[in-house]
Amino acid sequence: MVVTWDGPDDPQDPFNWSVQKKWWTVGLGLLASFICSVNGTILSVAHKSISEEFGVSDEPFPNSYWVTTSWGVGAAIFPLILFPLIEDWGVRPVVLSTYFCFMCLLIPIGLAQNFATLVAVRFFSGGCVPLMSDAVASITSNVFHGDRARSVPVCLYVVVYLGATSLGPVIGASILQFLDWRWIGYIELIFTAAISPILFLGLHETRGLAILRANAKRMRKEGKKAYTAEESHGKTLHQVFVKSVQRPICMFFTESVVFVATIWAAFSLGTVYLFTQSVEEVYGQLYGWNAVQAGYIQSAIVIGEILGAGLSLSTNHWYHASAARNTEVPGTPIPEARLYPAIVGGFFGVTGGMFVYGWAAYPDINWMVVTVGLTMVGFGTTAVVISIANYLIDAYSKYAASALAAVGLVENASIAFLPLAASAMYTNLGFHWASTLLGFVSLMLVATPFLVIKWGKEIRAHSPFMKDAIIVRQRDLGVIVGV
């Protein structure tokens, strides 16, 4: 007996849940993701205090940043290897077990007796955070069906991650202003532990396969021979592991769209982490600010990220309106239309913001002008990342998870290593030209979506992964003969 849903209206199917239950579950996932994502940058504001205590020198290399670099390396490696292996357990076990491991890894932060302990622990906590974020993304796709329904949850997912990352230095600064740096770890642990009962009691399982498997297991205990379709012809862990690692890497090197999207997203996210280094240097030398003040000012990036999310939501009609001119799959929006907000955000946000951040950096120019540049970059980064996520989901359909895994791998590598160059760039090139260099790189990347938009149909025709997505769309519309 094959266990499946009891018809299209089965109330157990997460797609059929009430709106309130869907948003409750998504909201809990976003809360957990926010709490964990803050961890990436929260210690950055305390790098001087940590270096003084453990005798770490930033000359000639910024060794104090290894605490964040190790976090980024863990974030790049763990989800690529582990998430495909554990996602079939169900979303709830993954979220709860990952959250518990993350919480335990916060304990050594405040108790660390040497710098190596911090670096090692941060590697594993960094590995937990994207596992949590990936699980939250799964929750969204498990309960909301169709691109219209997913637009707002996907937007919130991205802005929560970016906002938490940018708020890390702000929260760290508010603690460091009154307490020793070790209290950053203690307070983060207290807050994380306080939320855990809510997650444990309130988070629902959303993965359909896991729900059906639980039903089949219960029926087998009752003496029935019941199995899900996946259990009857399941793959070995080794097969799943090989495919989970191979496909994202293969798509990165063979799919031009994935390559460009990955580099663009990685650069945009890397600049947010780069600010954890450059802001303190710029505001310190120009205006005499200390690390705490420089941490607070990064809240301007969060404001920009919220504005970027507003742009993405308010321009959804651009995407849906493209259906009227789609000759490839009539009646469905053109995937490349997802990139329109990224062009706006990349040009007026990241590129423009870098130029403002660079060329307003004079002592006689008010600090608020430089801060506008930070806000612009936050605005542009959010628009770019949301657009890229939506575009890859639409363009690659069932292969979207692999495409996004490639993006995540390079993104986390970028946040690990790009900021290491911040000190040398802003010291050797100067504030103006270091930011200008980043602005020109952004400008080059903004040109790429114009090529994708112009040649999108031809690119899809030569991509085996995109061809499958087109077939899925056509079947959904019933336009293929015999369907």
C-alpha cells in the first residue's frame, strides 16, 4: 500500500493549511533564522577587546577577523554537505536539532580562554546558521504554492537574513558599551535559550514527505504493509550525498546564469560584511568615533535593507505583467522579469551607495552624508539578492535548490574572505578609491542582467536544466499535446 494524500483537499497537506497556521509556522522559522543570523557579525565590533585580551595583532594582517572568517567557511561547507542528507528527516527535526546545537556552541564564546577556541567554535556555529536558514526556506516552499503566494515569504526570508547580519554590530555595540565583550556571548545564549521552548512547542512539520512517512510508520505499527512512494524506491545516503555536492558545483561552472547570479549575489552580500571592517576605520579616522559608535551607525544599512524589500514587493507587478508578452510559454511570466528590481537596486543602490560612501568621506562633510551611502548599499543589496533568488527559482524550477546551493556556497566564501581585504584596501587605496573600486565592480555586475534579459530565450534553449523547467510550466498549463 502506497501512502499518499487523501485527495487534493487533505487537511494534513501543508498547502491546505489555514493562512493563520501557515504564517505562524513561517513566522517561527523566520524568528529562529533572525536569532541565529545575528551571530555572524555580532562579535565584529569587539575585535579590539578580543585582540587585546588574547594578544592578537592586526599588523600586518587583520588576524582578529579570523573569528568571522571561520564562521563564513563553516557556513559555506556545512549546508552543501549536510542539508540534502538531513532534509528528508523533516523540517521540524532539522530546525530543532540545529537550533539546539547552535545554542550549545554559544556557551564557549563567553568562556573561551584563547583565540583558537573562538575561531574553532565559530566555524561550527557558522555551519549551523545556513542549515537553519535553508530549513526556513523549505518551510516557505512547503506551505505556499505558486510564485504569487511565495513572493512575500521569500522577500521576508531574505530581508530577515540580511537585516540580522547588519544588526549584529549594532546589538554587539549596545552590549559592549556597558559590559565586557564576553557578555555578547552570554546575552546571545540567554536570548537564544529563551526562544527555544516556543520553537519546540509551536513549530509544525511542513515537509509533505515527512508527514506521509510518519503516517506510513504508524500504519506499519498497526500491522499494515504501508510505504510512501519514496520509501519503496529510495536512494542510499551515498547517492544523495554525491548528487547534492556534484550538482551545485556542476551548475556553477556550466550554467552561465548561475555563475553570474552567484558572483553578483556573493559580491553584494560580501560588501555588507566588508562594512563590519571599513566602517570602523572610516568613521574612526574621519570623525574620531570608537568601535561602539561605528557599530551603532550600521543600523543605517538595516534601514536600507527594509527599503530594498519594499522595492521588491512593490515591483512584483512588473514580473506578472510580463506574462502578456511571453511567447515561449504563453500566459506565464518571463523569468528574466524578476531581475528588473535588481537592476534598480544594483545601479542606484550598491553602485551609487559605494560612490557616495567613498567620495563623501571627508572630515568637513557631515557624517550623515557618508551614512546615506551605507543606506543606499543596504537598499541595493536586498533588491539584488531577492531578485536573484526569485529568478533562479522561476528559471530552474525543480533544480532551483541546487542553483541556490551554488549561490550560498560562494556567498559564504565571499563573506569569509572579502572583508579580509578591507583594511589593506582602505589603507593603501584610501577611503575614496577603495569604495570607488567596489562601485565599479558593482557597475560591471549591473550590466549582466541586461544580457540575460536580451538573450534569455536562447540561454534557456541551451540549458538542460532550464528546459526541464519549461516543460514543467507547460504541463502545469496543459499546453503539451496529450497532457
